[in-house]
Amino acid sequence: MIALGFAVFGTASQAAAQDMPMFHNFAPQMAMVELQNEVMQRGLEDRESEGARTGPSARAASRATSLTFSPSAARRRANLAEFAAKTRGGNPESAALMEQLFASSDVIGQIGAAVAPYGYSVDNLGDAYAFWWMTAWEGARGSNRTFSRAEMRAVQAQARNALQATPELARTGDAGKQQLAEAMWIQAAMIDGMVDLAKEQPQLMPQLQRAIRQGASASGLDLDAMRLTENGFVPG
């Protein structure tokens, strides 16, 4: 994984080791079946020629403002509190550690500083989805390797294009976008921390991989039906 500082989730991740279903509970809840089909279609079309690769990416960048939101500190506190609260029922210890972490660290800010050099913004829903998507795909394979710049930019373009075509997004305001984006950034951090933990405790890895796949499936993504390449995700 790029140097995201996600190690701050190590302790909370260890406490969550018996709470793998959390990945299902926090899967991004949008019309992801439609989104997946749109991503695949656009991704293949974009690679038909050099011109096609450049054109849609440029158009996506010019339209990306509709994926951005004006963040609210109060909403962020509420979002993080809700994330911890939803964990409490299954794992009170993990929830308590999350609350301590969120109170003592600007977790979203740390993530933002780490992804900014790659052209990603924590205040862009498309970027949050792209990074969650890549992290989930790698995590389902027991990996949290460092993504290449080409992979990150290609998936960013795929995610932005696809989200732009999702009707639900047009009805989502700043509060909704921020809630979705921050849930995805936090879940990506948790996946990264859990993969690190499972590397040290290999008996946890199969359970973690199943949980990540189930969480993605709840959002309409079959992680085993795609490959991550330097041109983005492709069927396979």
C-alpha cells in the first residue's frame, strides 16, 4: 500500500479480528450493480485506442466537480461516531479503540495527505470509491501491496466516469457524498490494517478474504470477475 499511515488502524484492526462481518455492514450502499456494469463498459471502451483513452479521462476530469463536496467538520465527527457505533454491537472493544483513535487523530486528514501526491482528494467521492475498490480487490487476494501511479490514475478515471453516470448521485448532496466517501476511506484503512494483521496471523487470512468479498458483493462488485491492470480494471 502507498504510505498512507494506515498503521494507526493496527490496534483497532486487531480488536476487530473477530468482527469480519463489518466489511459487509459498511459496504458502500449505492446502485453498485449498475455502477459495476458502467465501469466495465467504459473501461473497455476507453482502451480501444489511444484517443479513446485520453478523451474520456479528460471529460471525466472536467466533470469531476459534481463528485466533490464541501466537507463539514461537524459531519465528519458524526460520520466517524456512526462508524464506531455500528461496530459496537459486534465488538465493543474495537469500537472503543476506534473512538479513541478518531478523537486523537485526524484520520481523514492523514489519508488525504498520503493520497494527494497521486492526484486523489478525500473530498471527491469518485476518488474514495476508486481507492476502496482497489484496496478491496487486493485485500480479497490477501495483499496490500503498493499501487502504481498508473493503476491509481486509471481506476480513478474509471470510477469518476462511472459515478457520473449513476442517477442516484444527482440526488445526493454534500452530506450524503461526504458520508459515503468517508466510510469508504475508513473501510479501506481497516482492510489495509486487517491484511497486515492476517499476514502475522495467517489463520485469519481466509476469513478476512471471504469477508471482503462478501462486503463487495453486497455493493454489486464481484471482485473475482475482474483484474487490476495499469489500464484499470478489466474483466477476467
